[in-house]
Amino acid sequence: MKRGFLALLLLAAMVLGAVQQPQQASAQSCTWCPAYVTEALNLRATPSTAGSVLTVMPAGATPVWSPADGTTSTGYVRVSYGNYTGWAFADYLLLYPAYGYSTTAVNLRSGAGTGYGVLLVIPSGGSVTVLSGPTSNGWYNVQYGTVAGYMIGTYLAFQDNNVSFYPGERPYTTASLRLRSGAGTGYSTIAVLPSGTRVTILSGPIFANTYGWYRVSTPYGTGWVAGDYLQ
């Protein structure tokens, strides 16, 4: 499975109102990189649902993950959280660094809020490297060119790194894959598609949670799947 992320320095969590200077990102220098938990998630001893649960990471938790270990064939990444190191299912994590673009001209600020100074203006469609986030007030630490700062998530679209699919194409799943009721990890699961399931692309992609999502027709129903797990 492809997770097109490079490694970077682990960034401290942003506390609203604290002074934070912009950082120059080093995109390939970290062993453990930032992550963000989108839903309550089990941290397991092994990369499988059969693995014992070490702890449960709550939604909004900010563990770190190991890019060097990659993503397993079962969809797990190696994660460290508190005193525990184990494996967590990647569908419920934002893994950084990621890539995205601005949906309109937007200020890149020195901190996570409108009260911080403007470093520059990212043009509409400007490509950014997403370093971490979101903060409690919805901002992401990003790098545009050589300058790192913060932009509001309202105007950030995550970018898929896979080859795009088009309506009518019939790729297959490369791993067990959740068919969801909407384009994002927050939507309910309609079914779990076995590895090798042939699907028909109906529309997409829509970018959310670092994935490009496609609406597909399958033998198990119609819904949305993450394009990273189609080939």
C-alpha cells in the first residue's frame, strides 16, 4: 500500500495563545513523525485485529509514527503514544508530513491564530507540505517554499499521491478496505471489501483525511473508498 509521506522533525503541539516562531522544515530528518488520531483508536501489540490492545488513543491525540516501518499489508503503522509503542490502523490517523494545496489565497502566519503576524500570502492552488495539525482551533503547520508557518484548515485541501482513477475504470483493492457512506474516515462503514475485490469508479476523487476518496460500486454495495488502496 502506498502512503506517499516523507519524514520530518517532530513538532511540538500548538497551545492557543502561546508564542510560536515559524520553523524551517527538514522534510526527511525524523525517525518518529507527527500523527493525529481522527477517531478513538486501539494501539495494538501486533499489526492485526488479533493483537492485544496496549491502550486506546482518544480522538484528537497526537502520537508519533515510524515512516521507516511503512504501512503493513493489513493497513497498520508503527506508533508510539505515551509509554506505549505498538501498531495502529492507518485509516484513523493523519500521518505527517502530507501534501496539500490552498483552495484560495490565504495568509501563512507565524502562529495558529489570526492574531499572529503574516509571513506571506499563499496563492490559490499553492502547494504546501503539511507538517502537523490540526490544532484545537483548526490550524495546520505547513511549509510553503522555504517558509514554515500556520494556515487555517478551512482553506487547505489534502492531495492524493496515487495515480488518479476515472469514472468507469475497474481497479481492485490491494488490501481489506472499508466501504464508507461518505468521503472521509468519519463516515460509517457499509462493508469491508476483501483484498482483490473489483470495484467500478463512479466519481471522485474528493480529498479528506490525507486520502483521495472515490465513490464506487462493488458487490457489497455502493459507497466511498480511499484511493490509496486501489490498483
